[in-house]
Amino acid sequence: MESFYVSLVGFGVCLFLIFLQNLALKKMGTGRLSLLVNLELLFFLGWDFYYLKGHRIFLMVPYLEGSQTILTFGGLFFYLGGMAFYYWTTSVRRGETLRMFQLVLPFLIPFFIFTVLIDLVFVVPNPLQVYLSSLQAWVVQIVLGVVSVLFLVLSMVFLPYFVQKIWRCASFENRELLHRLESLAKKAQFHHSGMKIWSVMNRSHTAAIIGIVPSFRYVMFTEKLLNYLAPEEVEAVLAHEIGHSKQKHLMYYPFLMMGMLVFAGLVSMMVSEFLGDGQKWGEMYSLVYAIPYILAAGFYFRIVFGYFSRLFEREADLYIFRLGMDPIYMIRALDHVGTATGGTHGVPCWHHYSIQNRIQFLQKAAENPAIIEKHHLWVRWSLVVFFICLAIASLTLVFLEAFPL
């Protein structure tokens, strides 16, 4: 009980620090300030979950011992509460609080459903729980892995429908522009369930595609983007989004995220072996054990995930050549977005490349078409190496789970 109260005090101190930062560090810009707040909240969660363990007060409720749903809810309560407080106390972005919840809510729903299902199997007494307890630990891990993948596939198929509803995506009012975009989609043999106005992102000049199955696939444009770009430039943006779909990028991202969990898991196992007997570390053991896991996950996300994200964005840019469109429209679209966002052409982007970099690459590809196939080949070989590494790492993780060193 005392650790729970200490957690609440610690969270209060964290919120007060966020409030002071919003007043004193305005010149940092909202992007960097938001990143700083994220890091502070993650540090607090690590301190609370792995050292104080104040959240475990909820596990004292009858029939909830070991519940993953309760632990997940506790962590999200602190994190989302902290981010909401940050946006609410940032005078220039008060409306961001609701927008943040709208953006993350569609992805939290399947996550909670999955944790509830896990609790029903492993927490609530049932025949399946008895059967699984009779199996070896490594077999249970494989079963959980298979079930997780199946659940992920189902989420990828059906989730986009709920995403576009929660994100308040509206229908096109500009029928002439919609007709042009539909004609381009037909030319590319790109099937979808609708082109939408991305209302929840109305502050941005951007577009996106969600869904891997045509019946639940949507292309979204913000009004700012549609109003700022010429029709030919909007068509180029659509070609980019079609490129993501045609090159199967959306199907690769879940495996890239899975790789992060596997990599961090291997690192944590090696740290566990290095630390040896946890008793000599006392209550600090969980925290010392968790820090390398978090650092490994962060390293992977920034380096490996960022590497493939940049490759995919560049490959999507190149799809305009596949459709026989003049690349000048994609170049102009990028240039205009850079101008609209405050002259951000040269600003580095870890997951997209800078706008200027993307423009220069398109210009080089237009001058030397051999660059296009060379890039596609580089992407394919990078994926081959990734999946080989993922398979080896996954098997190693299962082996170490079954036969600890």
C-alpha cells in the first residue's frame, strides 16, 4: 500500500515537472518537448513498475492475481494521463488532448482484447489452463506465439474499418478531384473501400493508407493537404500511398515490430545471465533487468525500424515511375509540403528522410532509371536478411526459454 502512495506522489512530481517545462522550454518546439515528456513518462513507468511495484495493489483484488489486463491498464493510465496533461497545459495545443486519444484508441482496443483473452486463459480457472499447465514452458511459448500472430493478422484485416470511424474520416466533397483519384486508382488496379478526409489530423499536411484487404482498405488525406496542393500533386501523393500497398509495406511492419520484441528479449536474457542470482540485487533486480530491455527496444526501433521505414518511403516515392506519371508532380508536392510546414526541406527525419533528400533522389531516378530497380533490389535483400535474422533470433529465444544456460 505504501508503494502505491509513493507511486502517486512520484506521478504528481512528474506532472509538475511537465508543467514547468511547458513554461520554461517553449523555445525547444513542440516536437522536441513532446519527446522529452515521453522519455520522462517512460522513466517514471520503469521506476514504478520495476522498483516500487505500486501498481500491484490492483492485483490484490480477488480473481485478478496475475492479471495482465490490470497491469496494462495501470501503465496506460499513467502514460496517457501524463501525455494528456502535457497537451492540456501547452497553451498553443490544447485541442491536442482529444486528438491524441482519438489517434491511439483504435490500437488500444485490440491490445486490451488480447490481454483479456490471455487473462481468461491463464487467470480464470478453466480446462484449457489445466491442459497448458501440463505442457513444457517452451511449448506454451510457441502456442502463445502462434496465437499472437493469428490475432495480429485478424487485427490487420478488420481494424482499419474501426480506425477510420474513430478517426472521424469523412467523405470527399470535391467530386471532381475524387473522380481524378479514382481514375488513377483504377489505372493502377488498386482496389480500396474508400478515399477519406482525415479529420483527426486536420492540423497537418499529410496522407496515409490503412488496411491490407481491399474491403477494409482506406486512403486518407487531410483537408490542408488537399487545399494546398494542385490536383496533379494530390494524384502524385495517391501514387505514393498506392506504392505502399503494392509493395506490401503494411504487411512487413508487424514483423518489424515483432523483431523489436525478440531482440529486446534476447538482450534481457543475456543481461539476466550476466547478473546471475537476482537475490544479491534485492529489490533493484527488476529495475536493473528492465533498463537494458528498454534501451534495446529503443535502439532497435530507432535503427532497424527507422532503416526499413526510410527504405519503404523511398520505394513508395518511386512508384510514380511505375504508373508512368511525371515525377515533377511528386517533387512539387514534397516541395510545397516543406514550404507549408515552415520551410522544413532540410530537417532530418529518422523514418522518412528529409524532404530535400527525397526530392534529390527522385531527380536522380528521373535522370538514371537504373537507380529505381537498384533500390527495389536493395529493399528485397534487406528484407531477406531481416527475416533470416528474425527466424534465428526467434528460435534462439525459444531454445533459451526451454533450456536455460
